[in-house]
Amino acid sequence: MYVKIDDQERNQLSQAIDQLSEGLDAFIELYNESVEDKPLLQLTEENEGLLGKAIIKFGGNEVNEKVNKVIAELLEWLPLDDVQSNIGDEGEEAKSEKTEN
């Protein structure tokens, strides 16, 4: 099957193909740079339900602030000054450092 096109149409098709190629390259780059989203905490179903209710009643921002404040206070009790971590790899690095020491 052949399609007859003039020079202007050929140029437009060429530009469209170039744009599609650039878009595909952008998607491939995003995919290649993606990392697995691992939750930091494994909440129980009961706590998930309670958080959901609190968010409905008080709003996400207020609940988020209060939960983060409580977590920060709890983590102050742990000796964490000697641990270095990269965001996203906290759990794995901590495990490997414990096994090395």
C-alpha cells in the first residue's frame, strides 16, 4: 500500500515521527530511572482504618503532622547517630550495617 504525499506532508510526518521518538525516549528514561516504591511502615488493618477515619474527621494535613510528630518522638529514643542512609534504601542499609558489625 502506498500513500501519495507532497513535500510539506512528508515534512510534517517526519516531524511527527521525531516527536513520537522523543516522547518514547522520555518514557524509556523515566522507566529506567524508576525505583520500587517500598512502604516504610507496614500498618495493621486496624491502624489503616483508624488513620482513614482520622483523615476524614480532621483532614490529611493535620493527621499527617500529628503522626509525624509522634514518630519523630519515638525515633528519638533509638540510637541512630551512627547510621547513614539513602532515601528509599533505609531498611536495607540498616540491615546490612547490622550484619556487618
